[in-house]
Amino acid sequence: MEPPRSLAARWRRALEGPPPVLPAPLDRASERWAAAPPRMRAAVVVVAVLVLATIAGRGAATSPWGPPVRVVVATHDLPAGHTLTTQDLRAVTWPRDVAPDDAVGGVGPALGRSLSSGLVAGAALTGRHLGSGGLGAALPAGRAAVPLPLPEGVTVTVGQRLD
């Protein structure tokens, strides 16, 4: 029984020793590849790269969240009542299932309109942001919003009863 060799000795033997024995079909293919003209080998490599890039591109283009749709987002934080300009908005593409249902699809229809509620940078602009009823327009039927001035340090949570 031969004593175990060090890793360095195994690597040296693999690199300096005889070439590995390939299976017969693979050996024949490598000999044909070496005998092929250089332009033929270059053409085969280019075609293989193009095929792989096409396959990878198709996989990247499909999203589990649906096809891309255009959505308008805020370029910076916008307060309620702000009149929208081209510097405030930009159109981007989002997957359909990620975009809000009532998202505005183009910058043009929103220009010159005022925001009924604030919009943070990167958030999608929706029809509710452009409504004329202010924050109360987004409430369901039968609900009302009343602004309350609160003294400093007082916090209110959703559903809390105020007297």
C-alpha cells in the first residue's frame, strides 16, 4: 500500500505527468476540434455565445410578476398640494403585478396637477395622489377624516378613541 501523498505532490504529478485519458467519443471530438481551421473554430464559438446569450436573455425578460408596464415615480419627496413639473416625475418600467392598479402611466397627464397627498421619492404616482378631494378622497364610503392639532409629544395610533 502506497503512503498518501501531499496535495502539492498530487498537483505536480497531474500537471507534469501524462495527459488524462478521455473517453473515446470525447477524444475524437477534441482531435477534430484541433484539426479544424481557426476560422471555423472562431465561427463555432461565436454562434455558441450568441445562442447562450439569446437563451439567457429570454429568461431575463420574463418576470414572475408579469410583463413590464410604465409607471410614473417621484424623483424627490413631494408634499401635499405641490404642483407637479417635469423635474418632479420620471417614467420607469415596473412588473405589472408590482405596480399599483391605478398607477399613472405617463408624465404628461400629471403635469400641472396638484397632489392631494404627499409622495416620497421613488413611489409610484396614482390617481389617488391626483384626486381633488385631498387625503379624505382616499377614505372608503362612510368614513371621514378630521384634522386634529396635537400638542407636542402627544401621539395618536390608528383606531384610538379621542375625547
